[in-house]
Amino acid sequence: MDQDPPSRQKSRYLPLDYLRGLLILLMALDHANYHIAQQHSTGEYWGGQFPVYASPVHFLTRFVTHLSAPGFFFLMGTGMVLFVASRRSRGWRVSKTRWHFLIRGSVLILLQLLLSLVSAWGASVPFFYVGVLAALGMGMILSIPLLDLKPVYLAVIALFLFVILEILTPAPGLWGQNFDNLLGTLLVYSGGQNDFWVNYPLLAWLEVIVLGMIFGKWLLRDTRKTYQRISWAGLVFLIGFLALRLMNGFGNIRPYQGESWMAFLSLIKYPPSMTYVLFTLGVNFLLLGIFSGIKNENSKIWQPLLVFGRVPLFSYLVHLGIYVVIGRMLTPAGSSLGVMYLFWLAGLILMYFPARWYGEYKTRQLVSSWVRFF
């Protein structure tokens, strides 16, 4: 039988949904800042200019959103492992599961191309733009051969990528000189030319997916102990971040400039430096531990997180459309942060009801339905 059992909602890994929902809220804030306020930083790359912020509030508005991308890549790796286990219990063959991931990853890539086609990010973004959706899709496809590996082998792969990609990232002084290297920009570091640009190099984010796969395999063995373990891992990651950041050398891609707290926390995201990965995943891990301690899952306080977290791709596409329309129609010249925050909240309210409806509709569909892609 291909229908989900009635107990599906109770058997879900709720902390994953809580975290995914929170990441949607933060991603929505980032996109509202980009499209409505138009005060999004243009820095954070391995070379070029450093990020510039008008005030600490502008900095923090961007800083908290850094949790989103690493969290989504990590949770995708976890979700792939849990999906395999779930479908295997329903009698799916290995080939069917892998075909599913191939199609699903391709859909994400096509959606990225479609967003570029309609100029969702503005006229300055080329058609062949490797943004977060394309990187998630390509990462999903690249991860298919790794699904059957044991956690210890996955850990070796993640550690290798974690270190070697920091070494392979070019020196900041080479910014702009090697953008014609297609494989380099696509796999290792960010960059490109007029008709091709990469923000999310594939191997640089594959390490985060692999860590998520390890977490998923742990969850299948012992859920309670895994959430305890991930909380401790979060603390270890944050300690590692502090150590590397204070040394201000290897692990930062390039040293930070200045002695302010904003300079200390201005991390390189494109590609993700070791300090960026350690900090953002460390916080995500701690949040998973906190969410695992929620006792009253029916509380209205947590419902928005569950609503958005259970339909992440749907929520992504809807909220992006909302903020693009608001930005182009109501704030074509940008806005203050205060106005942007009001529109951000208004957009979340507009998104909530269709997301709730779609989540309920989605749970009534067969597990093989294309509706579940969103």
C-alpha cells in the first residue's frame, strides 16, 4: 500500500520540522532585506570587498540569516537518509529511491533556472546562476552514491572536504583572475563571468550534506541519544569556531579586518569558510537539541514553525514571490529596515495560510506523488 499510515504526523521527527520552519523565517527575512529594503550586503566572498553595513542593526539583520543555508543543506542530508529508510519499509527498491532523488534534484535545478528566467533576483544575475536551489539539487544528486556508506566513512569524507577545500580556495588577491575556470568556480570557490555565476560551489556544500546524512543515520539508531549528541556537537563546533577565529589565519579563508565585534563575526560565506561552517552548524545543532526538548507539540507557539517546516520548498517559492512583488511594486527604490520588517511580517502572514493548506493537502497524497516534492 502506497498511502501514509494515520500515525504519520506523530511519528515525524518534529525537531527537524521546527528547525526547518525557523530557517524559512530567517530566509524570508534575508529575501525581504534584499528585495524590499535593498540593503543586502554585497561582500562575504573569498575575495573582493569586505561586507559593509550601515549600522549594527543592518549587520545583525544579515548575520542571523546565515543559519539558513547551512541548516537546509544539513537537513537535506538527514532527510535523504530518513526517506530511504521510510521507503525501504514500504518495499521500494534501491533503484526506485535513487531515481526519486535524481528527479527531485533535477526539479530543484530547473526551478533555479526558472527563477533566473523571470529575473527573480534582478537583471544583474545571469541565467546560469548556481544559487541555493541549484546547489541543493546538484548536491542531492552527488549524494546519491553516498547513501549506503557507514557514518564513519561519511565522517572521513566530510572532514576531508572540510580541510582540503579551505586549502584549494584561491588567495584573496586572485579575485577576478580565475573566473574562467569553470570547474574551479562550480566545485570549489565562488565566482564566474557575465553569463555564468556560482554562489554555492558544490563540493564546498557537499560536506554539510554529508554531516546531515551522518545525523540521519544516528537518528535511525537512537533518537533520544542522537539529540543529546548533536547538542554536544554544537558546543564543540562553537568552541572550534572561536579558536580558529581568534587565530585569524587558516580556517577563515581571509583574515578579518578591524577589531570590532562586527568584524569578528563577518564570516566568509562564498565559499563557506571553516569558521562559517563551524559557527552556523554549531548554532543549528544547539537549536535541534533545544527543539527536541519541546513537550507540547500542539502549542500554538510552535505551529508556524511546523506549518512552514513541513512544506519548505513551497514556502520558499511563495515567500520569494511575495517579497519580489512587494519590492518591485511598493518599494522600487528600497526602504528603511523598519518598513522592511513590517513587510517581512506581513509576508509571513500571507504565506501562512496557503502553506498550512498545502501541508494538509500534501499529507493526504500517496508517498509517490509529485506533490511531495514541494
